Amino acid sequence: MKRIVFFLIIIIICSKRTPLITNNKIEGTWEMVYAEIIENDSLKLKDLSNTSFIKIINKSHFSFFNQENSDTKNYYSGAGSYILKDGNYTETLNFTTVEAIKKHQFSFKTVVKGDTLIQSGIEKVAAAGINRYILEKYIKLN
């Protein structure tokens, strides 16, 4: 009888363990609904009326896809790993066709409010001639 009670206690303790990996608010599939770029003191709003920009984030990696809705031209994508700590989100772009930004790290501040992901920060890659501030808003699709 003591063995049965002991095994029941062990089963109860093991079943109540917290998982090693917890679900993060940033994980999911996101669609860009707003984007602004400030470069050389000029503000540019990204026209999203004829394009779909999707970002997928899981526990350790991200990917994004951007394509015009009307045809297969102007398709762009990238993927890699990321680190998220205290709202600081750093992507390492491991997969892209743009050699100058491959393996580059992009750091952003991120906030999740309800079903909205807001990402902002400086994109700076001297080799690609990129030096701009971005603000992007995404709505969660799932």
C-alpha cells in the first residue's frame, strides 16, 4: 500500500511540473498593417494596399514573406533566429538573397498589445547603404 501511495504522489508531482518552454506572446503568424520609415529626415509610409507582408515567429526562429497581391513580381523573403529579452527583439537574418544583409543582426523594441505586435528600431547596415528608423505594426492571424 505504501508503494502505491508513493507512486501516486510521484505521478501527481510530475504531472504538475511547469513546462520548460512557455508560450510567448510574440509567437504566431502576423500580418503587417502599418509601416513607416524615417530616413534622411524624410518620413515614408509603406503602401500596403497591394501587397501582403507576413511574419511568422516560433520559439526560436522567424521568417517573413512580402509579395504584391496582383502578381508574382517583387517577392522578397528572409528568415533566421532571434532572441527576445525584456522587450528587446534581435533578429539574425540567416536566409536572404541580399548578400549585404545576410548574417546581420537587427535589434528592435517590441510590444504586444492584444492582437497587435509593434516593432521599432534602427536598421543600419553600412555595406547595404541602409540607415533608417522603422516602425511596424502587425495584426495576429493565429
